[in-house]
Amino acid sequence: MAEPRATRGAERPSNRRSGAPDHGAGERDPAAIDDHPEDDYDEHSRWAAATWPEIEEVVESIVSRIDMAQRHFERAAVDTRDQVGLAHGELKVLLRLSRGPKGQGDIAKALLVSTGTMTNQLDKLERAGLVVRHPDPTDRRGKLVEMTKRGREVLDNYVNVQAKRERELVGGLTSQEKQDLNLLLRRLMASLGQPPGSRAPGLG
């Protein structure tokens, strides 16, 4: 669906109900979500639902907001990868190796890349001193890939920087709101056919 039209910065009336209790900063008002002024996504969703009858206004708002949130998280990940000097595929390899050595072919299969692409990525990582390859004792023609101490330092640096950026991105939510959102997203993933116990895609 098309993105909401840009009306950033426009003042909108508050939805706060007259006579609503004024909760202190340390308390969580159960109706606090209603106190946020409407934004571009509300306006876009109303317009879209009025234009195309098949569109449900609240669903359009959810999809639009998730899409934009994902763009913010991905932009942060790109900035962090640039900062530590890793390409996306290289980061995925290091994440695969974070729990121990893996066969070169196994990594390629797990990341759904060709053997040629994997060889090129490992060549670059090895030249940078981030991984080493050894003969695979279980496969005479295969290679066992292991992350070096330097590779671990680079990966740890990425994770630490990216974790800080992600905390800042959700910093406007209280601890309880983050837990509530996480629960709702878990239920959403279940409705999409991906159970909560399925393997997470990683940090990159």
C-alpha cells in the first residue's frame, strides 16, 4: 500500500478526554495511548479505506506503521555495518559462526547462497583476518570455517553498537509497553504462520 502523505510537524488536536486523571510520570495510564495526537498514518489509512472498500482502516494503519518501523531498524543496521566495515552477507556469516565452527557448505545452505558467493565472502573475511578455514575432518573436499579472535571483536562491536541503537529507537516506550508490544507481535507472527519457537533471523 502507498505510504502516507507527508504532513510531518502539523499540529493535531489531542484525543485526551476532558476530565481524565493526570497520571504522574512514574505511573502508566491505561488510556495513555489515546492521548497521542493522530499522525500521518491515521490520515492515510482513512483516505485509503475510503478509496478502496477492501481496505480495513486499522489494518492499513498497522501495516504502514510496521513497514516504517522496519525501515528505521534496517537503516540503523546499515549504519552500524558501515561503521564496523561489514557487508550484510559477511555479518550473516559471522553470526552463523558465533556458536562455533561450521562447514563451508553448511553455511552456504543455511544462508541460501551459492557456493561461489560463499567462497567470495569467506575469501574477503579471511583476508581481513576475521575467519580462518581448515580441512574438514568429516569431508575430505570440504572446509571448516572458524571465526578468529579479531572476527569475534568485530562481531561484538557490531552487536553492542546496534543494540544501543535499537534501544534508542524504542526508547519512547515504557518497560510495560515494550512487553505489551512484544506480546502483540508474537501473536501477529503466529497468525502469519510463524510460531514463536521458530528460528530468529539474526541481528543483521
